[in-house]
Amino acid sequence: MNKRLLFAVALILAVVFIIVPSANFSQLWEPTVTSKFILFMVLVQVALLILLLDFSAGTDRKIIIILPDILLGLLIIYVVLSRYLFQTNDGFSIRFYELFGVYILYLLIRSSYKKSLIFFLIFSTVIGANIQIIIGNLQLYGFLESNNSFAKLTGSFFNSGPFSGYLAAIFPVSCYILKNKNKLIFVNGSLGHAQSRFISSFFNLNLWFNVFGTLILIPALKSRACDLAVFFCLIVLFKGELSRSILKILGYTKFSKIAIILIVFIALVATLIFTVTSKQGSSNGRSFILQNTVQIIKDHPLKGIGFDRFKGEYMRYQASYFKKNPGSPNADYADNVYYAFNEPLQFIAENGVIGGIVILILIWSVFKIRGTGEIFQISLIGILSISIFSLFSYSSEILPIKIFGSTWQL
């Protein structure tokens, strides 16, 4: 790619990663969602236009297509067919168009692939998260109003859930880079002209700010999904250090290795139990939602109910449940439900077993041809955090999280 065009694309993508999470134009309907969507789609289309101009100029650059790229494309095609051909009803859906935008973003990064660009975008993501940390602290101490009357901390999101999920996705990445910075290429100056001590210090300062800023906000956010994601990722990141510390105390014996496994297992189980029981009412409500979601899957096992139709279908199932069980104690947990609070189950409910199989093959292909470089390792810890958060929340509804996920590369 022409160097000027590459610089233009990189600059636009940096704006996507830094600015889009903070977009919140109050004049728009549901400003925390539509603002991010409109700005994101405009920027992605401009970057795509620049890329097409480069192709039209007869570039000799080759793009290597790997199996996960093809499977992602097939998943997009299946979602389109499910939405417009297999199902009877469809309507405007921001989430549907975001899916295309994120896939285009992924392809833009793949087509412009350079390690320096990926590292640049990862740092842009950290900077974007740090802006949200600053906004969160201003809300915490009363200098800014939140976007939800029931939550003091929302950042530039509509409530504390998406805000906590976004921070939880970026936090382990910052931890990984700080832990392994002596092994990473960009520390040695491969990120453009970032060989000066000033730029290196700027990167390190942002990483430390992200780590401590997230840890400070986590207790105030009161998000169990965020707590679990951060806790599990820290265990994965520092499992070697934890093991060595325990071995020093217990001695290097066979019993010590078993003890380490037991300690980690007990800690994880205790964390899960505490998370579930700390907000019993909320947990019972989530359990009721999952119960109805499973029923949706039973009734539509093969093709599902259609992409982004969960919001409408769930309320029908909830009403049907109470019609059959008029005296049920679950009436205390009935609500206007938009999400299943479990991404795998919601995905299968919407896209059926067929969509689930495509996802499983995609995951298999990733680990079949997994990379060993720094980019893959950094992406993997971020995706792990998103995946854990997704088991208890709705990450597919949060555009900045999906934007960050597009940086994954083998």
C-alpha cells in the first residue's frame, strides 16, 4: 500500500479506537448507542474507500486469506440468510449493521497488516479506555452526570454494564504488555518512529494508568461479570508466578503440584459462588431469563428465531410462561428483557444449531492454525476476558468491545 494511504488508513482506524467509545451526542435518539454507531460506520467507510483507491491504482500488494477469514465471511452470509430468508419478520437493527461494520474493520486491518499497525491500534484502544476511565472518575466524584439515573458510573455508555465490560476487555491487555514488555517488538522501537524515550514513556504511562484506573473503578462499578473476567485473566496471566510462590512455600514435591491445582480450583469455585450469591435477586432474575432462553432454543433448534430477534421473542415467551404458571414466584423477576445475559445461549437462540456449528468450527480453526507471536498472545488474553464477560452479560451489544475484538490476528 502507498505509504501515504497507509498512514491515512492508520490514522482513521486510530480515531475509531480512541474516539468512538466516547461518542455521545445528546441530540440523537439513544445517544450513547447511535452516536457510536454513526461515527463508526462513517469512519470505516472512509477507510474502506481509501483502501479501494489503493487497489484501483494497481497495487501489487498480496492479501493472505486464512481459514478464519473465510469462516467469518460464511457466518456473515448465514446471518443475512437467517434474517431475510429463513425468518418471516425483520426490521432495522443497529446491531445487524454493526456486524457488517466490524467485519469490514477486521478486513481493513487484515489487508493493511503490519505488526506495527496492530500494536498502534492496541495502544489506541488503551488510550480510548483511559479516556473512559477519566470520564468514569469525573462521574464518581460528581463532576459529570452519568447516562443512567440508576447508575452513577456509566462512562459514555448507557449503563454501568457496557462500561465495565469495555474496561474488563482492555485491562488484561495492558497487564500482559507491562508483564512482557521486554519481549515485545514495539518496546524496541518498531512502532513507526517510536524510538524516542518520550514516546516509550508515554506508552508505559498509559498502560499503568489503564491498569490502576480500572482497578480503582471496578469496586464502584459493582459488575460481577467484570469482576470474574478480571479475576480469571489475572490468574491466567500470573499463573507461573503464583505457582512458583506456592512451590517455594510448600516445597517442590508432587503433593505441591496437586495442592496448586486444588488451591486454584477452590479459589475459582469460591469466586463463582460469591458472585452468584452476592446479588441473590439479580441472580434469580438471570436464571429465569436463561430458563426462557433455553425454551426458545428447544422450540427453534435448527435455524433459531433470527438474528437480533431475541428482544421481541423473549417477551412473548415470558408472557406464555406466566399464562401457564400464574402463581409462579418468578413474577418478582419479570421485566422488559432485551438480552439473555449469556452470549452463547442468545446466539444459538437467534441463529440455531447451524450458527452454533459455524462458530465452533471457527474456534477450532483459530486454535488449529494459532500463531505464536506477540500479537496473537495479546489478542488471546483480550478475547478471553470478553468471552468470560459474555457468559454473564451482553458484549455483542457493545460496539467498542466488538471494535477491540477486530484487532485479533494470527
